Amino acid sequence: MSGPSPYVLLGIAIVAEVIGTSALKATEGFTRPWPSLLVLLGYGVAFYCLSRTLETIPVGISYAIWSGVGIALVSLVGVALYGQRLDLPAMAGMALIIAGVVVINLFSSAAPH
């Protein structure tokens, strides 16, 4: 695969998906055009970059990273933009998810290094 590193593309995919997901609330059921456009663009970029990532990184590893980092980032955006609160069990669960992503990337032979 030529171009950016697959992990850079995965990072872009994650950020784009977080932007799209975070904008969903502002669409008010897709009745507001600008937030709706942001959702569509975010998901479009996310899925394009994710598809390029899958040329190199196995789908299970890509999805584990995508979902784990995405969950944490969307939760932080919810706190920052929408005043949502995370209790201790929610934070502990997200920490476990992030720890799982780290373990996969550092110790699994399934993840390309």
C-alpha cells in the first residue's frame, strides 16, 4: 500500500467517525443541513480510510482499535460538548477497553508491528 501508514489512516478514520458520531445529536433527526452534512462527510472519510487500512491491518485488529479508541473519544466529546457525565463504572469499563487495545497492539502476533 502506498501513501500514508495504515495506522495514520486508521487514526484519520477514527477521528472522522468521532466527528460524524458527535454531530449526530446536532442533526435533530437529520432536519438540520449543516450538522447532517458533517455526519455524512465524517462517515464517508471514516469508511474510506478504514477500507484502506484493511489492505494491511487485519479486520479484527483494525476494528478493535477503531471501536476502543472511538468509544473513549466519543465519550469525552459527550462530556465536553453535551455535558454528559461518566460515572466510575463507565470510566473503568472504558479503561479496560483501552487496555485491551494496548495489549493487542503490543503483544499480539495478529497485529502487524
